[in-house]
Amino acid sequence: MTLREEADKIIKEAITKVLPDEAVKQALKSRKSVKGKLYLVAVGKAAWQMANAAANILNGQIEKGIVITKYGHIQGDIPGIECFEAGHPVPDTNTFAATQKVIELTEELQADDQVLFLLSGGGSALFEKPLISTEELSDITKQLLACGADIVEMNTIRKRLSAVKGGKFAGLCEPAAIFAIVLSDIVGDPLDMIASGPAYADSSTASDAIAIVEKYHLKLSEKARTLLEMKTPKAVTNVETRITGSVRNLCLAAKEACEKLGYESMILTDALQCEAKEAGAFLAAIAKTHQNTDKSLAFIAGGETIVHVTGKGLGGRNQELALSAAEGLAACKNTAIFSVGSDGTDGPTDAAGGYCDENTKEKMQQAGLDVYEVLKENDTYHALKKTGGLIITGATGTNVNDVAVVLIRRRFL
Ligand SMILES: O=C(O)[C@H](O)CO
């Protein structure tokens, strides 16, 4: 097997292990049934998979259900559940129309009813009723995506501009109860930030929001600024939450997959949060340090990096991380670094991530490309396409953040 084939195998096995089906099944065991009706609302990139798992278990008990997920993420019909696809990472008209359907569903709720709320990352874009114009929301979302704000900063802003985020969806469901199962795609699993916490009390403050506006010089209307200064729900009383899955599980699954291939493996971190470029260079440095090993080694780093967009190219944080390792890897032997988003999408591309090895830099030179220029233009997608380094998985059905792996192969090759 080549290093690239090994990488693909590790990715496949790790992602399969973190599909939410089993987690949903376990979480549902602690759900108390209610006298009234049971409704299902599933939002996020893993919404279809979570809803399908729940519908199989609750077989016929669901009165009505709605799934909102990203384009290309619906894998079939779920009896009794309406499934919608919408825009991500920037909400679009389908987002607003599908969210309106959910709001209409909440208007039917009685005190004895229960909403099974299945939430996963991506929900911030996919579940939205904005309190500002849709044009301004789209503009602010694009500013936040480009400025290098991390996901907690982004969602601190997003939840204040929304009628469903920051605990407000829980308010719409009152007096009915919510049983929420949340698949975490944020380091540290902050429930109020995952998909902007529609059913969780907000821990951020107006001054946090204003500080973020100032830090990134965001351009806002007066109305948006006024909304940022307003209070969000600090207590939510009708929700019981089970948190399942996380980047930790993804790292453990990757470690297990590496070990099956004979790598001595170590999780370096499951809380990677820095510039993608820095993470790539750092992992390449680790690869260099261990070149004299006589054992096959794998180093695993999970989390979510950020990109400050400076160019006009196409790419994503995982592709950027992988390509940033190309320079350092050129000095290595039988060594590769790959980084992948468990949801199967990296930035606004059809790739899940990127793969580089000691030959990538040379392949780029042959194609007339310079690593630094490509990174400056944020055009990693096109460069990796030329070097055969794109990782394409398609929608995976899960979303528990990203994992990067260093492979140093010293046997079997
Ligand atoms: O939707 C979002 O806000 C991100 O995926 C984090 O959960």
C-alpha cells in the first residue's frame, strides 16, 4: 500500500467510527417519553444521519419531523420527516424557508409535547431567521469567514443577529419540552456555541460581541450594532441535553486506524486551534525530528484551525494545513501529512482536506507553482489538484471537526 492509500484507509475508518448512529441510539435510551406528541427537528451537516437513526429507533412514534442539512447531504427519504437542503457556510433562501417551517412546527406545540432536537455543526448557517436583512447577514457572515475569527467569535456575533440562535429556539418551543442530542464540532464542546446554541443559554455577553467587532473591524449597520448590544437568554429551562461525539473520538478512531496499519501512534492534541499554516509547518517539523526512527510512527492532531484569507483563491483550512507542510516534508523520507474535515467538506470546496508528502514540493515546482505564493493566494485547492493531493470523501453523515495525521513509514514499504 502506498502512503496515500494508507491515508485514505485511515480517513475512511476514522470517519466510519464517528458516524452518529450509535451515539443517537445510546442518547435516546435516557429520553423520558411524554404524554403528548413527539416532534423531531434535526439541524446541521449530520442532521439527516442523526434523524434517520432516531426515526429507525422511534419507529412510528414521531408525529412530524423536519431535517435541515447542507446541499448534497440528504441520503434518501425518512418516512414522516420532511428533509430540506440549504446553503452553507453562508445561509441562503432555502435556509430561511426551511427554518420558517420549523418555526411553524413550534406554533403547534402543546405543553405535554416534546421536541427531539438533533443538532450538529453547520447548524449556524442552516438554521436561521435573521433579525437583520438577509443581505446584511450574508455580508457579515462573509466578513467573519474571511477575517480569521474563530468559531466561538463567529457564533458570539451570529446568535445576537438571529431569532432562533442563542437559546431562542428553546423559547419558541415553550411550554413544550426539548430533548436535545448534540454532536460537537467545537473544541471543548461548548453547548452554547455548537451551531450557535439554539437550545442553550448564551454564555457570551454584549461586550464580548462588541470587542469582536472592534478586533476584526467588522462593518455593520446601526441595527446590527444595536442587536449586538442586547441581552440574550441566560437561562433555558425546558431543555435536557445529551452531548455525543467529539474531536476526541475522531482522534482516537484515527489512532486506532493507524495502529491497525502497524504505526506506533500518539495523539499530540485534540485541541488544535491556531492558524492552519502554522499547524502544517509545526507538524512538518515533528516529522523532521523523527526521521531517524526505525519504527513506523503516526502523530495525530485534532481540532479546528483558522485561515486569514489574504488572496482570491480556493481552499479550506485542512488543505491549507496540508500544503503548509510541503516545504518541511521535502527534507523527509516516506513521510506524509494529511488533514481532513470529518464532515467531508473543507471550506467552499468539494474536497474534505489535503494530502502532502516529500514529493509534493517537487510536483508543484514541475507544475510551475510556488508553495508560498499558493498560500498567499489561499489557492490550495487548485495546487493540491495538480499534485494529486485532494482528499475527496463526499458528505460523510457526521461532523466532529478535523484531524491531521503525520505518517512516517519505516517498514513494509
Ligand atoms: O454551525 C456552526 O456554528 C459550526 O459548525 C460550529 O458548531
